[in-house]
Amino acid sequence: MLLIKQTPDSPWTPILLNCLRPSQVPIYINYLYINYLYINYLYINYLYINETNKMKLPTLGSLALLSLLPSACLAQSQHTSNWAVLVSTSRFWFNYRHLANVLSMYRTVKRLGIPDSQIILMLSDDVACNPRNTFPGTVYNNADRAIDLYGDNIEVDYRGYEVTVENFIRLLTDRVPPDTPRSKRLLTDDRSNIFIYMTGHGGNEFLKFQDAEEISAFDIADAFQQMFEKKRYNEMLFMIDTCQANTMYSKFYSPNILATGSSELDQSSYSHHADNDVGVAVIDRYTYFNLEYLETHVKNASSKHTLADLFSSYDPVKIASTPGIRTDLFRRNLSEVLITDFLGNVQNVEVDGDGMILDEDLLALARSAGYNITEQEWKDAMTGGYHEKTQEERDNVVGEQRTWEGPARVHRDSESDFWRNVMSAGAVGVCFVGYWVFSMIDKV
């Protein structure tokens, strides 16, 4: 971002602040930006040479130069990864539905493309192996038992008594022991969107873990603030299904967090239906209707449905409580936030590497600089002449040392080189003429 800041020594001096990294924008934008900086440098020299405090042209000149800056440099960059933290905090067989809630969300985010390596699954009880389970080794969220949520492809990261308040906060803030495996770490950065889903028994500003300890709204709020200060997320979606769920996000104060819950203060959250053969409720209402929308509308990671669409589908009558949404900490309009921005695979890829340029870009730059070269010649140059050679040709060059020659093998066209030099000299001349014009205007 470029700002103009007034200073005592030089009025309206352009100051460069927080520019995007070159790897985040196309090469042609970098080229325009470098030219802008060069002109800005000459203009700053003019301002410092000027000994008067009369402001005749600086503001116009600076604004004109600012108009050359591509809008892409000012736009908010997109995130590069999606992560999910799914937590069931309840124990005991009669809380079967809480495990089904989490496993249902787990199945959904995997269906939309988030890999297991970017999902942290915390299950406080293993009801699939409970002796009371009529269908051992399985978990269902519907009475028709069409989908086994506890299939062969499930990867549980924290199980049983590992699911504690301490481990949950350590996971979020990355304050884990050095011997902690990668599968139990939230390896996010400031380009990561995080979806956090929690379910269990709770009350006014607290959620119970294992029916033995509690995490408060203050604890979660402070953990999120630590994540923000440590640049561990870009945006966050917090969803919770418990009694008085909306009170759990009432203490949040960190930026770029969107929160939603199943019930207001003094309201309970209810189960949706029971399976007579299983003998207990198999899913909660709030989670059920979220899943109903996701399964019927968000078919794949390319879906254009937004969070505004999802939230507008909430019906307090069907849910039997009043769902809540908190948006004051979130910077984007919900109608512009895709559901897959949090629950789906990221399609945008950022090439991260200092000085790393793709071969196609190098070829384009070589041609623009006056080199006459075909794609095949470029490939041969980049591979030392070994590209698609026959076996006989390879045998003829056995023993030769393969050295990096690259673009040095390309011969330049003399006529293009001449005109390139003329244009370079003209550009330098224009800069000096501009400097002279500024000086003459100041004397008038």
C-alpha cells in the first residue's frame, strides 16, 4: 500500500508502506511498480532541492503518480489454505449425537476437498466401540443408517482423555511440546482460513470438556487473540452447537472472525431425532439443518453459495432455538464470502520463493527484450540442449559436461537491440526533462 504523508522536511512526501511481495502479483505489475518507484525517487529529489514551503505542484504530481499504481497492488490478497478444527467435548453413550455432529462435519469438509493433513479431529469418547452400540464400529447420524460416519478413512488426532481444555488451547496457539507429531499440530499462517466447530454441553459463557472441566468464552477469546498476534490465521469461522451457544463468542475481540451458534442466552439446544435401534438421539437440530443445506446446495468445491445463503436458511422454528451470527469483527460482506472459503479446498495457489520465476514468464521476458526464440529453442537452452534428443544424439555427446547456459545460448537480433537502446535513452531523457520542468515551474 502506498500512502502520502506530510513531513516537516518535505511536504507531501510519498512514503512506501507495506508493499505486497513480488511473488504475489504478475510480472507486468511489478514492472509498472518499479517504474513508479523510479519516478517517485526523482520527484522526492525535486522536493528536497526545493527550499520554499509553498506547495504549488507536489499534491498534483503525487496524485498523478498514485493513479499509475495498478489496483491489484491495493487489493486484499487471497488466502492459500483452509484448515478445520472439529471438537466433540462430551463423554458417555447418551451423548452419541455429539460425536455424530462432529463426524458429520468431518465428512462434509473432506467431501469438499480439505485433506486430513489440514483437519484436526478431537473426539472425547469412542462410542463406535461402546459395548452398548448395536452396530459395533459404526456411527450414524440418521435413522436410515445410510452412511457410516466412522468408516475406514477416518483419522482421529486427539482421542479420549487427550481432549482437554489445555490441549485445545495449546493446539490453537501452537504451544505444544517439541515432540508433538505434525498430525496433532495446527500448522497455519497468516494466509490460512480456519473453520472451528465445537459441540457438547454448555451454559452461559462456558463449554464442558469430558464432564470434568470447562472452557470459558474468555479462554477462547484470548486464545484467538494470541493466534492473531502470532499471525496464525487470515480469517476464521467459529461455529458452536450447545446450550446457550451464542454466549461463547460474546467475548471475542480479535479481527477477521465470523461466529455463529445454535442458541441464545437461557435457551437450550435440542436433538433432532433418535434411532430406535441405537436407542439414543443421533444428531442435534442445529447441526442437522446446517448439514441439510450443505449436502443439498454445496455439491463441490466450486459451489458459489455464500455464508449469507447458509445463514438465511436458518429457521428458529425448525431448530427450536434462536441461532446467532456475529459479524462485527469480520471485514467482508457475507454475501461475498463463499462457503468453500472455509469448508472447501482452496483453488488459488501462491508460488512462494524468492526470485522464483516460471519458465513461461522467462520466455515472455526474453521475447519482449528482443530475443528471437521459439519455445523448443527455449526448452533446449534451459535443459542444456538435452531436451527430446534421440538416443543416437545422446550417445554422441556422452562425456560432455552438462553446464548451465540458459538464456546465454540465445542470440539477439541486432536491429531490435538498436531500438531498445534508443528507447532506453529516450526514457532517461524524459526523466531529465521532467526534472527541468519541475524546477522551472518552481521559479515562476
